[in-house]
Amino acid sequence: MDPPAPPPQDETPPGLTAGLLQDVLRRSEDDPALTVDSVEARPAAAKGDNYASVMHKVAVDYRSGGGARKSRSLVVKTPPTNEVMRRFVLEALLFQKEVFAYSRLLPALRTLTSCPPVTPAYLPADKPDIVVLEDVSSRGFKMADRKTGLDLAHCRLALRALAAFHGLSAELVRRDPAVIEQVQESMFTESKREMNLRFIPAVYSSLADIVATWPGFERFGDKIRGIKDTITEDLERLVVPSEDGFNVVNHGDFWVNNMLFRYSEDAGRPE
């Protein structure tokens, strides 16, 4: 008979305190007398599934100002523990950009449409390097398998959502051009070129090696390898807004692990 599995250990990261989450929930629920009783964290993703942050699923037990006992599941993003990635994240202002997107950009976009939100609810925190979000797994949303990739049905859903994001942001830019000035500087700028040259050419070289092994697609490996030494400067040029062109806000990190899908119960199709 196998021994019983050990109970899950609390993995609450430093800085993610009951006091911080109490302030977050008080603001989110507009209840200044709310009190947090317990906080328990565990990894929200497997090791290797995320690079620019560490994802935690956090269970919070609390009491409302009126004394009602409640619980809530949250997803909390903190900076990576790897020193190289942590330095990159801080230099690229990735957390500041994400907070701006959730707190200012997305609410502005939602005023332009009656469609339901395509992002989890954001719960503002007072720490600049922590992002607190609604845990939508309880509503059936989950990540696709990054190793399997996305099939056509998944890609259609993802690209429709991205197209809506681009279309709404273009209209927001038309109505309020100053919004572009509020968007944090792109990571593809001359001031960040030295940092980008440390990893972008190497990434493209590795990608070229992988694509070159795909039967029927070998020539694309050569194409990717051919631009690896100029792609950094090309990206700097492409992200500059055009005075008379079609300008949108780019997602910036549109890959499989930054998407969540929900599946039909009968056929398991993404919806």
C-alpha cells in the first residue's frame, strides 16, 4: 500500500502578505472593514511554462465587514527569480506595462464595445511588481498545451480576439490620440538595443534551427536565419507610430501561454 501523499505545502512568495491581499480585496469589494484570515499559495503553472513572471494561484479566506465568511481564488504574478530574467523584466518595464493595460487601457477599450471582456478582472495592488487577477479557472478557462501548439480552431478564436483588440485600440487612438503617449515605451527602442542584442538574434537563430527540421518548411528556417542580424533594428522601426497611418496598440506577448480557452462539454472544442 502506497504511503499517503504529503499535504500541499504553502508556497506564498515573499511580499505577497495577508496585509497586501487584504488591501487588494478591500478595494476590489469596496469593503474597508474586510479582514483576511488565511492565505495559501501554490504554483499556477508548471516550471518552464512562463518566462517573464512566476504565476501563483492564491486561495484567500476572509470575512466581510458584516462578518460573512468568504473565500476567493486569485492568480498573482510576481517577477521571475532567475536573476538574468528578473533584470530583463525590470529593464523592459514589463510589470508597469501590464498594470497600465489592465488599469487604464482595457477599461477605456471596454467603453467602445458591448462585448464581454476577454481578460480576467484586475485587482489593483499597491506593489508595482505584483499583478493580481481573477482566477478564471473556476469558469472553465485553461491554457492549451504549449508543446502541442494551437490547431486551426484555437487559432481562429485567438486571432478574432486579437483583431477585436486591434480594432478597438485603433478607434481609441482616433478618438483620443493622447492615449498613445500614455503607453509605456516599447522594449524595441534604441535605448534598449544593447539589451535586445543580447538575446533576440540568439532566439531567431534557435527558431531557424527548429523550423529547418520541419518537413516541407525547411526554406523558412533559412529566411528566419537571414534576418536574425537585422531584426532588432527592424522592430525598432516598426513600432514607431505613423502620423497618417493605421496605428494600434500591440499586445506585445501574444503566445499560447498568454491565452486561456474554454471547451464545450460535449465535444471538447474550444469556444
